[in-house]
Amino acid sequence: MNPVTKPTDQPPASRLGALRRLVMHEDLNFLLTNRVPRIALTRFMGWYSQIRSPLLTRLSIAVWRLFADLDLRDARPRRYASLHECFVRELEPGARPIDPDPDVLASPCDAIVGACGTVEGTQVFQAKGFPYRLGDLFGPSQDTTPFQGGLYVTLRLTSAMYHRFHAPHDLRLQHVTHLAGDTWNVNPIALARVQRLFCRNERAVLRGRLERGGHAIALVPVAAILVASLRLHALDLLLHRRWPGPHELPCDAHLAKGQEMGWFQHGSTIIVFVPAGFALAPGIEAGARIRMGQALMRLPAGS
């Protein structure tokens, strides 16, 4: 006779799944990640992640894996002295092949595609029914005319993803605007509840031109809760909330397609803007998963 299994006698995997589902419940998730002292928690996480202790790091990564599908099989290295080292890990050579087609604009990062499509005048959407203005995102110093009527793709990096980002094409980075702000969570639950969320958070506007066709391009990395720091190699700077903006940072840096541009200290969002004439690559739609180097858009014919 088989023993009766009590409802509480669930296997560990079932209990873990139930815990994940509870945390992902919309109301509770929003409460846990937004109705908290976001800036103080982000500063604490910045301090905690820098503690150099292999034992503490292993324990922290084990907890991290309870709530995220963290996969370090293609990482280099695989052992870390601090949580920060794991956040900004590099990859094994060849782990992210770069699409070699010169007419392809590659994804700058591993991501889940969020809202994407045509910029309607100066209006962009962070989620269905939640628009924002280009000028509010770029800041008052920036001319958004080149991107009116163009394309945009929102790329969300989850906490478990590879956090470095790369040049989507051969380009010249010409200007960076750093805008201080809040640290709202940027997951779909928050995007469907908080108006103009991307325009409220700390962010940087990276402006440049593709060497093929001279097309304008803008990448806007947006910070979030637990991540309010951005490392840019072209400026050799760490942009963060304690360095209040806005800051206008002219630069002149050539970047080859696939070359590393910098990294987030954790995970967040990059929004890519291009002028009219570009087309989304096949399969690029809300909810699609994409890896750095895969086709994101196609350049206009004749470029």
C-alpha cells in the first residue's frame, strides 16, 4: 500500500517552482521590486557585489539561481571572487558569432525583445498603451529629428543574461549624454504600470553614425533597480547616480561590428534607434529571445 503524500510533502523542485510563481505574481512582483527604497537598495547592491569573498560569492550565486535561469557554461572564467565579477563576466571565444552580412545590424546584447516598430512622429511605446516622447528619453540637449519615422527595438537584459554590450555595426561613436534618474524595475510588469518609465530612470544616450551609408544610430542603455552603473570603454568612465547629470560627453571612437562597448553592472535595457528605411530582421518581435551578434535589423537598400 502506497503511503499517503501530504500536500506539504512536495519535492524540492516543486517547492522552488511554487516560490518562483509566487514572486512572479504581478502585484507581489511590483511591490517587491518597486515599492521599496529603490535607490538605497541599488547602492547597497553595488557595495555588496564588490565584496571579495569566494565563499560568499558561491552562496550568493546559489541564491541567484533559485530565482533565475543563470547559465555560466559559456562564461570565462567560471569561478569568481565577487558577485560583480559574475555580473560582468566575459564569454568564451566564439560563444556569440557575429552576423557577417554587411547589410545586417546585429543585436548589441543578449536580450528579450520588448516593444518594437516604427517611431510615430516623436512617440515611442514602452508597452501597449504606454507611450513616451523621444525628447523626454534623449534629454533636452538632443535633436531627435533623424529618428522620427524610423525604427526602434527595446532589448531587455534579464539578471541571468550576459551583461556586456557590443557595437551592432562598424560605427563611429560621436557623443554620449548621461542623464541621472530613478531606478525603477524595467520588467514587463512595471512597464505596463508606470508611465514614461524609461524617461524616469538613469540612462545614457549613445549617438553615432554607421560607416556603411553614414546612417545615424542611437543606443540608449537604461539603468534599473540594483543596476545604476554603466561602464563605457570609449570614455573610460563609469557612469552612475552619484555623478549627477546631465553630462554632455563628446567623443570620437571607431568601433568595429561586434566590438565590446561596455557593460551594465547587472541587467537592464538597451533601446536601439535608427532612421527610416531600415527593416526589422525576420523573427524580431515582442517576446522573442535574441543573442548578441544575431540579426536585429537590415540596412536600407543601397547602403
